[in-house]
Amino acid sequence: MTDHALLLVNLGSPASTSVADVRSYLNQFLMDPYVIDLPWPVRRLLVSLILIKRPEQSAHAYASIWWEEGSPLVVLSRRLQQAVAAHWKHGPVELAMRYGEPSIESSLLRLVAAGHQRITLAPLYPQFADSTTTTVIEEAKRVVREKKLNVQLSVLQPFYDQPEYLDALVASAKPYLQQDYDHLLLSFHGLPERHLTKLDPTGQHCFKNDDCCKNASPASLTTCYRAQCLRSAAEFAKRMGLPDGKWSVSFQSRLGRAKWIEPYTEARLDELAKSGVKKVLVMCPAFVADCIETLEEIGDRGREQFLEAGGEELVLVPCLNDDPQWARALSALCERAPLAL
């Protein structure tokens, strides 16, 4: 038996659509200092205020997209796990969630107890951000350190510009883009501006220079989420042969009053509808599995907003999910993951 296991890690989901389960999930998620990067007392106060009304609102949203098998994100991630297992010949393929179950800690402990001394950790986020990639890595390192695990840990690097990922994205989207449509909107998850500026080694971020994200230096590109999103979008458009003006980029899922990176998806949908766009396609390339942010935020609320603004049809292009080409691509990407511990 080989002993090189693969641990896929996605964001997570409430255990159910009950308000109590949603509150527990949101508390764990929002109290992560990599998600809300404020001092603990301020973060605790802010999250406590958010948890007064948000769980009931979010529970309703989750209920509107919940599947009979459970959370779409978890179900689709399980299917991807099974699909990748057919290509990963070195050992078992497990799945963990950063928030909720199965946890990173329980998954790592189970793998090490089974005798696997080498594990590749695969955060399922194409683009780098502290609130996604870093928090997964740091949680895994915490478990290894505190539980004194004898394990070699490799970590999949952000793959926003890797040919395997981009080719899988093109293949999965092509049937939708071969139909008639007016505009393609590539909607990425948003981040507060400060999450980007604090990591910028040059100190000259795009909020000071509008062109820097499109022409990011190698040093900036390593940590600039917005630049990586723009690179993914541009590479996708080039592979699809999309002309300028036929597609654009936006950022969704704002929370709170902080300044988030722009342009905002809701504003862009209004602009497109009012400019005469009747049929818009929306892709969400920051997500590899459909979830509440794609199915409910874009597929339901975004569609309703677009129609109210004068559009006629919004088509949500599914995420990669458990697409066979994506499963092969992910396995190949994980083969190249460098050692971290």
C-alpha cells in the first residue's frame, strides 16, 4: 500500500438549514481572523451583531437551494472526491471542510492513524487569498503541530493560470458559450480592499494605480487576488476566442461596510441590463463547486435583479463540480504540489 494521501479541502457548509446550524457555521466562519481581520474583541463584537439577524436570512437562502442529499457544496465536493480518486494512484483521497464537517483536524488524524505519512493538502481555490488558501494551510499546520503528527505535508498552489485548470474551465463552459448570448460576466468572489493592500509587497496597489492588477509584477501577482482573477478571466477569454466587449469581470458577495474590490456584480448586472444586454451568461470561476454564492446569490437573486433592470434572461454557467476533465486536471495539479512541512 502506498502512503501518499490526498486531502481535498473546500470552504464548508452548515449541517442543515436550521437557524441554529446556520448560526453555528457562520460563527465559526466569521470568527476566523483570516476572514474578518480585526482584533479579537472587535471581531467578536462585530460577529455577534451580525449573528442577530443573519442566521435567519441565511437559513432561508440555504433552504432555497438545498438538495435532497444535503448541501450542494458538500454533495458536489464528495462527487469530485470520488472522481479524483480514480486518477490518484498513490493512496486514498479524502475530503475536508475548513468550516463545519468533516473538519481538517479529523481528516488529518484519520489519515495519519491509517499509516499515511505523506499527505498532499489541496485547497480548492484557484486564486490565492488569506481568507481561503492561507486559513486552510494554517489550520492544517496547527493540527500537525499541536497533535505532533509525523507527516510530510505538501500543498497545492493556487492554479488560476495553470493550463489544466483553464482547459477544464473552457471545456465545461463551451456548451453554454456556443449558444446565442449578448454578454458573459465572470463574477468572482469579492474581498475587502485591505485584504489585498496589506499583502502587496510593492505598496503600489491598484487602488492607487488602476493598471497594476492587469500588469502585476511577479511579486504582486503571487499575493494579489484581484490580479489573479483578472489573469484567469483573460486567459479563459483568450482560449474561448471571446472578443473585447463580449465579456467583463465583477466581484460578488460583499459583507459589511468595508470597501470591497470593484466592480461589484450587482452594479454590473444593472449596467448590462440598462445598456441593452438581453441575455447574459454568468460564470463564477473563483468557485470550483456550485454553492450558495452561485446557486442562490447569482442564480436566484442575480437573475431577479437582472430581469427587474430590463434584461430578459440570465443563465448561470455551472461550476466545474465533478466534471471528468476537471477531476483529471486536479489530480495532475496535485502531483506537482511542493512540500510545505
